[in-house]
Amino acid sequence: MSGTSLDGIDAALAAFENNTCRLLRSHFQPFDGALRAELLALNQAGENELERSALAANALSRAYATAVLELLRQSGIGAKQVRAIGCHGQTVRHRPDLGFTIQLANPSLLAELTGITVVADFRNRDIAAGGQGAPLAPAFHAALFRHSGQHRVIVNIGGISNLTNLPPGGKVLGFDCGPGNLLLDAWASQHLGQPYDKNGAWAESGKVIPNLLQQFLAEPFFAASPPKSSGRDQFNLPWLRRFLSPGLAPADVQATLLQLSVEAVASAILDHCKGADEIYLCGGGAHNSALVRGLKQRLAGRIISVTDELGVDADWVEAFAFAWLARQTLHGQPGNLPEVTGAKGARILGAIYTA
């Protein structure tokens, strides 16, 4: 898995047996600067972007292969023991409103380089069926984390935040909430020269600008009812700059962006997950202590913890999810939840590239 945050590759080795799933080992491989810069640039239209996209997909797949082989080396497991790789690819466009989504990868090259069957292109079948194509992790969250006696919400805070509502009975709900780390990281990179604001320390040094926060929250996406999904197409630095006036202190803008991330998640839970008493966080934002404190203040009276408490390290839930989705594909079983994505029905997701 490589997500909207564009920090690198999460590789997870999962075992499925006797109706159980276990995370055996994990490995993180950061992007080199040139690949990250090109992937970020390809989120916008540009010169010769078709050729550049194909070359980036090849470079990304080589990086995926390196991550996979290193994970197997650390695990002492050979490629022939692995049934398949679930490869999400790197999202550079997500426009379900126009009927398409693009996740860069070359699954054929990845299969050749690793000698392992690859399952890829998970989102497009759901979009073809009228869905958003995302989020896809809720089906996995339901399979792994649902409890018969507790109303849980799983919140993934990556570049974009999304949640899965897991009531003890009734339908699972899931949708994107809005910016998670994406704008925070971009603003920190621009003003601090750092990839992210560690623990939200810089944000906490500033003060929230109430009028600016209200302008952010007036974006129609936040008031829209699920199903809904988002990405860099919608939330990006040009979007942010539309609201900024001269003289604003950068730390105050960062504090306001942090509060936006808090409000996006908290409001989604309060509006759509009534009765939830346990909230479990995963993704990179789960390590942002200032963001977590903000959520605890807005959602007082509820248990707020990380998915480690449920047996899966918060950093690896999303990669684990795509191993599970690949297994669903190989077994001819649906991977989407129509009530989450808005698709016309359950669909088998992904394409299989045999080794």
C-alpha cells in the first residue's frame, strides 16, 4: 500500500487460515525524493503526462518489488510460499463523479520481478457499478474488528481520513471524512522544510483562526451525505491558498488545518455514527498526538485508542486490508460494500496477473 500521504510503501505479510487472519510481519520503505516528487506532480495535469505516468508506474512497481522481496527476506519466507500480492497502486486521480479513477502501477512488471501473482486495480469495478470506488477498507474492518456487543468506529487518518462505522447489528457504514494529514504535511513541507509536523508540535504553537476554519468547513464536501470519497483532486495547496489572506502567521494556519482534520472526523462520527462508544485510530495520523488530543476533546465520553488494542498495529491496517481484498478476489468473493461505496451491488474487485 502506498497512500495519499506519499511517504512510502507499506508492505504487510498476512496469513489466512481456518477463518482467521494474522499479520505476520511488516516492512516500510520510504520513497526516494525523485519518485515522490514525480508522483506528486502527476496529481496535476502536465506536459507529456501519459509517458511520465507510464514511467512512474514502472519505477513504482520496481520499488514495490524491492519492498516485497525485503519483507520476504526478513520473514524467511520464499516467493513460492506466497499466494498473491495485493497491490493498490498510487492514486493520482480519483474522479468517481466522472466515472474514473487512476492508481499507477504496472502489475505485470511486479509479477515478473517477484515471481508472485499480483491482484491489482481494485477500485474500477466498483466505479463501473456506480460506486465511489473508495473507501474499500470497511469490508476488511468489518471482518476483523466488528464486535457483537460494542459499537465501534475505525478511523484511518492517512492523507485523507476515512471511517468505518461498526454497529453490533445493522449495516456497516463507511466514507471519507476529508483531509487527514495531506494539508498538514504540505503546509509543513512548505514552511518548515520537513515532510510533516511531528506530533503536531508546530500546530500547537499557533492559534486556530475561527473565520478561516469556518471557510474551510463551508466546502460542500463536508455537508454532503455518504457515500462519498475524496483525494488530492479536491484538497490540495491550491485549494488551501484560495482561503488565505496576507499576513496570516503560518503556525496559525497550521493550527487551523489541524482543527480542520479534527472537525472532519469528529463531525462525521457525531452525525453518522450515533451510539458509538469505542473509536479506534489507524494510519499515520494516529501518531499525531495533538490531533488525537483534539479528537478526545471533541468526542469526550468515548473510548479513543489505536487499533493496536484490537491486535493490529495502527501503521499496518491499510496494507493488511489489501492482502485481505486480494484474497477475496482469488476466492471469487466480493470486496466492496454497496452501502459504503454506493455501487449497485457487491462486486468481485481487481484483476489477476498470474506469475
